[in-house]
Amino acid sequence: MSAWVTILGMVLALDGLRISTLTPAATPTQRSVGVVAVAAAAVVVALVAEPLLDAGDVSPETFRIGAGLVVAAVGVVRLMIGVGRPYDEVSESTRGLVPVAFPVALTPELIAWSASRGVDALGAALTGLAVAVVVALLTVRLDLSGDRRRLGDGWVRLAAAGITIVGVVLVIDGIRSV
Amino acid sequence: MHRRVALAALAWVAGLIGFRVALTPPELCEVPSATEIAFAADEAADWAVRGLGDDGRFTYGYRADDGGVNQSYNLVRHAGMTNALYQHALWRDSDALEAADRSLDALLDLLIARDDWVAVEEPNGDAKLGTVGLLIPALLHRRDLTGDEQYDEEAIALGRFIVAQQESSGAILNRWDPDLDGPVPGVYGRFATGEAFWALAMLDRRFPDAGFREPTLLTADYLALERDEAEGEFLRNPDHWAAYGFAEMARPGGPGLEQHHVDYVRALSGAFGVMARYESQRSGTGLTLLLRGNTALGAGVGAMGEGIAGLWNTSLLVADLEGRSDRLADRLLCTADLLVERQIDEDEASTSPIPDLARGAWFSGGYTQVDDQQHTLSALLFAEDALRWKESR
């Protein structure tokens, strides 16, 4: 799998427009903090994935199939339901980490993709996460509340198609590997 | 909001558990020791030798619970076990030679000749491609071991039978019928073509002037490009014999592999990789029994090991596949470990009515058959080689 696909998967999985659409009550700063926090968690996942898989007696090739299935399944579900119901409040006590970082930004596809690519291509995974953070920090500033929510929903469905495709690519890669 | 967040947290926990249990359960294999592999191989060979009758036929099948012996027979499997014993004699213990020769004689007694070829006559008068396809490797492994060339003419004439069954596409018809005085049209064996291909490739390397190069390449192309679709395989046929054949083609004196052969070998290695990983997740008990099904037949796991071994051998000889060698060796050793763990030992066999037919065997549903030991024996022999290769790096 090429580094470009790895980076694309990261950008799609850490989706600033989706975060903006789902957290209309959060400020751009709160969203940015959430993005950085989740990206940091994804970096940790990418770094520790290999020893974790070793400890769990899971080969990277098998994990690729499982992770790819998760990513593709999330993509299909999101393609069908769209962006979902937004969170109308923000927990001030957590400085917006709830719900921006969790449960909105921290997604199964981000963790699955980070873990799988971290094991197989750590450099590309970390590069992808860096690119994804930059893109997300730019896009979380957009206001997608009110009538603009439809734009966010359309984007989320488009991104979901991309997520589905990269998930399938990951599954195929796992199947074709020894 | 708190309720939604709590539900999301719960979904994460459930999802992680589900992911572990259903999608990525542990792959339960280690790297077995050389001693363990060698012992398991010897035990499998001994099972076959103990069950070999005066007529040169193997005990075909055995039920562990009531001691029932299956009285039916299959000459393809007989030829396969004979070949496995020669492999064992060649690479590990030449004491197996006497038994292999006895089972070989039983096949040679059944040879029938037509035109310029010979084949093995089935009880109904037919001749099957698979029997010939495995008898040839048996004869040639015997030749490699002993240097005895007394069966060279038979081996070449058997090869001519395969060529006579071969179609212009490279497909090889599975049966010859005396009533038709020719091949039965439109009938192909799922594994017989690969067996015959391996035999042709072996003949080509040992008898370069006997005219087997072209038929070998014709069927190599057919396997690599057409077979799965032409013969209605939904997924790729995990053909371990084809893997042996391509390894043979890659060896010195063989024609080597073209790019489409390499692509096929690469795809086949993916198929065997998935199979090996899946099998290593099976324990045959508890939740994995529900989610992964029962452990595969000994013959199935053994054939998988043989396929991986063939691909591993190919990868050592083809530069484009070099990157796969290490992982293929890992998968082969994993398969060997599953075989070592699942083999019936002396203590377990002692409770069976005929312990000699239980010891050293692999049972599925309380039953073992000669091919359970045939494929596993060959796979274990290659696994010894893979372990040495890993340790030497």
C-alpha cells in the first residue's frame, strides 16, 4: 500500500468538517484542542501497535483485515446515515474535550487505521497524522451550524465513500499478504 | 449529552471486545523445535509403515473409537503416501526406503500401456491423472535418493500419459477411459492438474531431452492465467501441487518463471497466508469453535503446509519473491507447530483399540485417513528445512 493511501486514510479519519458539523456549540479553539488531543492519542496507538499485536498473538496481516473491515463498515454506515445528530452542548469542565475529542473526533476508523498503518508503515502513518492535524485544524474553524449543516452532511457522506474505499483496500492488502 | 457520551463509551468497549473476539483472535502457534518437527515427521512415517500390508497397500482409514478400519482404497492417495515416504527417506531417514519400495511395487504392478504411454489402472479399468501425477514424483525422489535409474523409462512413459491427456489450453483431463480408448472430455480434477504439472516440471529438469519443457510451460501458463476461472473456482484454488511445480520450474535446470507465473505465486502465497493465519486461530473449543469452526483435517493442514513450502522454496529462487521468504517460512513453521500439537502421541493412542493405527496420526471427528499422514509428513519435512534456514540467518 502506498504512503499516499496511508496519508489519505488519516485525513479522512480525522475529519475537521465532520467535527465542526457535529459540535456547533464548541468554539474553534475547543475543537482545535480536541483535534490535537485525539491526534496525540492516534500517534501513541501507531507507536505501540506493534508490541500490542505481538502481545496479543495477532499478526499484522490479520490485523489489517480486521482493521480494514472496521474502517469499511464505519464508512458504509456513515454513507447511509450521514453526519448524525449534533451535540448541542459542550462540557466546559473538560474544556470541550467532551464531546469534541470524545466521542466525535475519536473514531473507530482513526484508531484502526493508525494502528494498522503504524505497524506496517510507521513513517507514513506519522506523516499522515501530521497532515491530517493540519487539515483538521484549518477546517474545524468553519461554522457549519444552521443551514450550513447540509454542507457538512454532504461532505461527511463523500468522505464516508472514501473511508469505505480505503477500508476495502486495507482488507485486500491483508488478504494478499502472507 | 452525558447519556450519549456514556453510550458511546459503552459502544467502544463492546466494539473492542467484539473486534478481538470475532476479527482478531490470537494466532495460537509458536516456532517448534527441530526435535519436535523431526519426531512428528518420523511418527507420521511410522504410522504409514506400520499400516503397510504384505500386498504393498497402506491401511486406508481408521476410527479411533471402535477400532474400525476403512476397507476402501484410493490409488491417488496411495501414490501420494508413497511419494511422501520417499521424501522422508530422501531428506530424513533412509530406513523408509524399503517400505516405500514395497508400496511402489504395488503401483507398478498396475501399469497399463497404450501407444507410447503407461498409466496406473484403476479397479474399474480407468486411469487417473492424479495417480500418475504423484507416482512420477515418487519415482524421481527415489532416483534422487538412490541414484538408481531402473525406472527412468517408466517415469518418462508416465509423463507421456500426462501429455496425452493435455489439451491445447494447458488444461489436463482427469481420466482416461478404456471404452473411449481416450480421455474423458470435460472432466478436470481440482488438484490433479497441479499434481500432473509438478510431475511434468520434475521430469523436465531430470530428462531435458525428453520433450517435457513445452507441456510444462503450457500448463504453467494455464494455471497462472486461466485455471481458476475455467474450472469454476469461486476463490483462488489453494493448489499446493502447483506451488511444488513452480518451485521445480525455478530450480537450476528448469525454465524459470515468467512475470505472470511470479504474479500467480504471489497471489497463491496470499491465499495460503490467510488460510494459515485462520487455522492458527482455531482451537476447536469454546468460542473459537463457534466463530472459526472446528480445526481442519490433518490432510488439509498438511496440504496447506506443503503449499506454503512450495511457495517458500520458489521465493528463495526468484528475486521478485525474495521479500516473501521470511514470512512464508514463519507461516510454514506455524503450520508445523499446529501439526506437532495436534498429532496423537503414544499415551493418547494407548486408549484406542488399535494403538498402532492411532499413534502418530491426525484425527478429525475420530477418524484418520492415509492422506492425513501423507500431507503432514511432507509439510513437516519442509518445515525442518525452513527452521534451519531461519536459524542460519
